[in-house]
Amino acid sequence: MRIAEFALERHNFGAYLVAVRENEDAAKALGVDATMVKLGAMAISAAFTAAAGCFYAQYYLFIDAGIAYGPWISIEALLAPIIGGIGTVFGPLLGALVVKTLGELAKLVTGGAPGLDLVIYGGVLVLVVAFAPQGIAGIFTSLHRRFFKRPQPAERDRG
């Protein structure tokens, strides 16, 4: 996955993806075929999803739509990148770690009360959107910039 991301960043298609994400009209004005870029992004996403599904089926040797693809899984899959930080490589991974940890802690503390982890997910989502719109990865990025900022060279007076 990391190798594919590395290759995508260094290819023209990666630049087209960023251009379409940031400003589709400006990308079209520069000659980027936004429709083809979006279709390519969906194809790449489908390929990774298919590979993950193959690994899942090989691991469990059984697929049940209610267990594997229920609303709980969808909610966790959508919350992870939002909480971790959309637009970053490690944000969704960080978000998945937080979401799964909170869910397991909620089950441990409450004895598996149904639906309580969704309430906790909602509270965390509200807090992240209100106080850290860039997600957890954005918090780490801003802290890194604040504490490890390189000093700027002093401007010389020309007078």
C-alpha cells in the first residue's frame, strides 16, 4: 500500500488527483480531464478494496454480509479518516487506531452495552470537528511546526 502511494505521488496522475481535489474548475482550465481522473481514482480504490476483500475471505474462510459489511463497519470506516485527518497518509491509520481503541474500551467498561460505542464515536466526532478540523494528524503537524520550526535567516538592512 505504501509503495503504491509512493508511486502515485511521483506520477502525473497523483498531481492530477490533487488538482481535481483542490479545485476542479481550475484543473479543467489547465487541461486535466476531471472525469477520467475521477474514474481512475475509483478504479484504484476498487482494486485496493478487492484486494482487502480477498485477504479477508482467505483469513476467515467465510463471508457473511451482515457481519462483514454491516452498519457498524461502515460507520467505523467513515469515522477513521475523519478523526485521523483526511488528506494525509497516516491520518486514517491514526483514526482507525483511536476508533477501535475507543470502541473496545467502551465494551470493556460497560460490559458490551449495545450502541454505547456509537454514542462515544458521535461525541469524539463532534469534538474533532469542533476543535481539530484537520484531525489528529493535523494536531501533530501543527505541534511539529511549532516546536521544530527552523529559524528564518535575519533580513539584512539595505539602506
